[in-house]
Amino acid sequence: MNDARQRFLWDKKGLIFVPDGRYEWMQRYAQNPSVLILGDRLRIYFTCRPNRDSTGNFASLTTFVDVDKRNPGNILRVHDRPVIPLGGLGAFDQFGVMPGSVLRVADEVWLYYVGWSRCLGVPYNHAIGLAISRDGGTVFQRLGEGPIIGHSLKEPFIQNSPFVTRYDDTYHMWYSTGTRWIENDGRKESIYVIVHATSADGIDWRRGATPCIPFRVADECQTNPSVIECEGRYHMWFCYRWGVDFRNAERGYRIGYAWSSDLQTWHRDDEIGALGPSGEGWDAQMVCYPRVVRTDGTTYMFYSGNYFGRDGFGYAELKLRSL
């Protein structure tokens, strides 16, 4: 890409998947699509939920669908079980395992995921874990019982939504970290921003704790970064929302865009790169959790729709034109 600004035009292709009740543990939601490129297909990991239990609680589980690489709207397989079980009693992922980023490392597949636990003072806590597959991405085992990124002196609240990639000999992770909790209209809400970390091995991380992306709205919450490189420039898509009163079409998640020349300084430019809601349908109220993937000369964005993915996930194909 040259120095001239480019407009990223996304051609929405439609809904791919929403749970249809075929499995007791996969009754609702299809959130956080994360993509592994295979030979003739794309494997899309996502978060789903069973129905709430008698106390009103639920868990989040990770499974996948395989879709045709040339036509991602064509589902080839719906996996029949979670790829990793929930964590044990008191573990950081006891109540939820949500995919963040999937990465090939030698002959293994590494899944960076979000684990969540319930709390008393606030509704939940998030931390980032790592699980490894040695069968091509069907079954994963935790690296350990604890997270690889959790609370720290400079990041005292939640950590979630990791995107991990490798440039040269360095692993890069962009993820969300909580800056504070606030209370509004009887609800406790987390405020979080995107930050950057680096690693030599993908396991032990050097964390900067400095927000990457400028804010656009009040108490902005930013999450689910997705980064690709094109001709020496780096492009990030992410989702953001207002900090309070966001469970609606007006203030719910939108997909924003930023670019960087050095992976450190990011220039926000939603006007040329964002993806907005549709006029009607499964993504008319909210668009969230983007994952951008390039394969065989085509760039796709997979993303969740209304009410944080309650109505499933779909995709768009990238078109470019100069401004």
C-alpha cells in the first residue's frame, strides 16, 4: 500500500452460523470468531452457551465450524463438542473459555483464549490462557492451570480478547485490559482499552500497559483487535462501544479501524476502514468481535452481530479503492 489513504470497502456476504439447538451445550450465541486456515477450508472457533441453569447462570464454551475457503457461507462441518473443557474449581476459566486467537507454531496449533470466573464485588473477572493442539486443531490441552496474562501492578482489572501474531522472531499480542469499574443505574460495568505486549516464545510476555487506540466516545471500551500487514503498513480492526447504556442499537458495539507503520503508534481512522451495522437483520443493531483473515488473495472479516453475537456470526469480503 502506498502512502495515499485508501478506503477499505467491505462487501457484506451474510450470516454464517447461529446455534440451532442441536447440542445441549450449544443453545445460544455465536461470539468471538477466530480463524485457522486449513487446506480447503477455514476453521472458525467461536463461543457458545447452553441455556441458563436453575439459578440463572450460564457458561461459555468454545467449539468450531469448518467452512469452504472459497465460499465461507458454505458450512462443511459443525463440531460436536467443546474443544477444551471448563477449568476446575476456583480456576480462572471455571465458568468460561472464549477463543481469542489461533496460531500455528511448528506442528502445533496454539489457542490463546479468555477464561472467566464469577466474582462477588463485580460480575466477573477475565484473564488470558493458552491451550495447545497436537492434532491439527480439534482437541486442545491447557498449557497450565493458570493464565499467561492476568492482573498485574499496572493492569489491575480484566484482561481479555487477545490477538497474537508473529513478525520476524517476535510474538506480538494486542489485547484488552480493564482500566476501572464503574456503577451506572444499578449495574457494574468494566471500562477497558487495547494494549500491546511482546514475547520471544509466545508464553512469557513483556507488557506495556499503555493504550494503543485514541478514544472516540464517552468512557470508550475497546476490544477484539485484529491486525494484518500489507506492503509495510499494519492495519487493525477492533470493536468499541460507549461505557454505559450500551445494550442497544444506538450505543452498542461498532467496528473501528486504525493503522500503524511501526506496530507501536496507531492512527485511528474509522472513516476509511470501519464496518457498520446493516439496515436490518442479524447485524442491524450491533457489529462486534472482528477477525480479519487473508487467504488465497482474498481478505475476509468474520464478525458477530446483534446483542454481542446472540444472533450469530457472519462475514464480509474486502474491496479497496483509493481516495
